[in-house]
Amino acid sequence: MPEDRQPNDLHNIGDPEELASLYVIGAMSDEQRVAFETHLEAGCRRCVEEVMSLDDVISTMSNAKNPMAPDPKIRARLMAQIDSLESQKASLKNKPDSPQVWKEWPADKVISDLFVQRKSDRNWESTGIDGVEVQRLFNDTKNNRMTALVRMAPGTSYPAHVHDGPEECFVLQGDLRVDDQVLHAGDYERRAQTSKHGVQSTQDGCMLLIVSSLSDELI
């Protein structure tokens, strides 16, 4: 854990006392128990201290003839909190670290002078920006160039960036707004190497054909 990050910063899944209580009496499902133990191992001081403070309670309960069940309301609240945490983790896991997913694309191999990619062989990929997807057409890592389709849902935008090579954009559908320009289907724009491209947005959604450098940088 980074030195400038305090253990308390790691607590984000509910009330520590409730979590610890349900954990020590075995009131969690296997999945929830694993999630909470992972949370403890990450270094949440508050939850660790709560669990340790219940050692005496555990000993007493283990000798009791009729151990008490957890409060149903508390249990239900905790289960909802843990399920929410797991959903957030799964969502983040499925999102790429950077919206420039093409930087991770493998090079396309050209066996002859002709390269053909069928529509059935392509899929839309998330860029990590809600509503903005990309579909690879050709990736030329040797020459630092890629060709792709970009699809933007209504009301979405893509961050400003600096081009490491010329960028060509042909609007296939919808509207694209950048700087003081509004482009529509059939319009084309070209940006020079080292130029700054402002935030691109769309009001009604659009689909773009993009030919660009693989190493543009977000700003």
C-alpha cells in the first residue's frame, strides 16, 4: 500500500461494526466472507480492529448452548453493501485502463498485397468512456498507424488529445462537434502531426472512420 494512503481510506463497504459482527459469527455466505477477508487483507484498519475487538465475544458465544443469530435487517443491509461492492469491482475490471485501447491491439498480419476483414469477424470494443466504442479495421504497428470505426452514443464526448501523426476523420453517420465546427455525415477533417484536438462530442450520436497514429496522447 502506498505510504501516503492511510488504512482508513480503504474502508468503503459499510459499517465496520456490522461487518465484523456478521463475519465473526459466520453469518456471511462464502462469497461474502471471501470479499470481506480480501477487504481486511487490503489493510482496512477500522474493520481489522473491530474483528479483533470481538475475540472475547467469539469465545463466549462458542461456549453458549444457544448462539444468537444476527439481526435480519443488519444482515440484509450488509449483504446489499457487499453485493454492490462486487458489482463495482466487476464493472471496473471490464473497463480498460485507458480509452486508447488501440495501443494494446496486436499488429494485423498481411500475407499478400490484399487485406480483407469481414464484418462478421469484427466486434465493438469499449473504450472505458461510457457510450464510446471502437472497432478495429487495421492495425499497422510498424508504421504507427491504425484504421478503425468509432461509434459515439448521443450526448457523449471523447477527451482532448495531441496527435503524434496525422489524423483523418470521415463522418459516416450523425453529427460530430469539435472546437467551433459541426460535422455531419459525409464531412471529412484532417489534423496535422503535433496538432491539438479539442474535446469531440456528439448531440445525436455518430459513427466515424478514423485513420490515426497509435501513440496520440490524452491531455
